[in-house]
Amino acid sequence: MSAPVIEGYASLWDRPDFSGDVVLKGAFAASLDRRGPRGIRMLWSHDPADPVGIWTDMREDAIGLYVRGELTPGARRSRDLEALVAAGAVDGLSIGFRTLTARRRTGGGRFLVAVDLWEISLVTFPMLPGARIARSSSQHKPSATDGGFSHPGT
């Protein structure tokens, strides 16, 4: 049984989320160096009791934080998510982190300079509207949520 693959952007540079926070390029570098993709958990909706897979590739590029991972084959929640992602019912990604360095933004929110990235969740409603699952192995073509991003390795 092959593992269903998920890929997309978990964060985009220089775009405010609904709280006004803006992630700056390089904010994840120390976490990625220290933990690597497998050390950052793949969860359903930020629930630490609900892991759904593993991240196999994660890197900062010109667009943001690109991620690629596999849902756990045979796990009930993973099977459900595979179907929901394929149908377009779940298409969001959201980061769970602790702020290390930030600066206040005029008008509210923060510029996130450095964060300790703990997890990236598949979610229904991401805090950053552009943080989306762009492609899954269950889809036969790029998702409608692709937004014109180019995806490394595809």
C-alpha cells in the first residue's frame, strides 16, 4: 500500500495572516536545520493527539515554506483526509510554532523573524489564506487551489 502524498506551501513570505502576522524569509531556517522535516509533526487541525502522517521534504524557497509529506497508510483519519483532500473539502495548511524573534507591525500584528516550528497541520480554514495543499497523489491533476505556484520537484 503506497502512502498518499501531500504537497504545498505551509507559509508564504511577506503576506499578513488573519491576525496581522507576517512571516519573513528565513524565519524557519533554524528549526529546519535542527529538526529536519521528520522532526516537525504532521497533524490534523493542530491536535497533538491526532498525527496523520510524516513530512518528507520541507524547505524555504522564493515563495515560502514548501512542504511535501505522506499520510499514514491504513490509519483511519489518514484515509478520511485522503478522500477529503481529493474532493477539495480540505485544502489548508497551518503552522504551529513558538515565536523566537518578532517585531511589531504598524497597524497590528508582527513581523516573525525567527520561529521554532513544531508542527504543520492539514486544516479546513488556514490562518494564512494562501497556505494551501497544492497537490496530492489522489488528484490526477493540480488542485484548483494551486494559485499558479511552481512546485519544486514536480
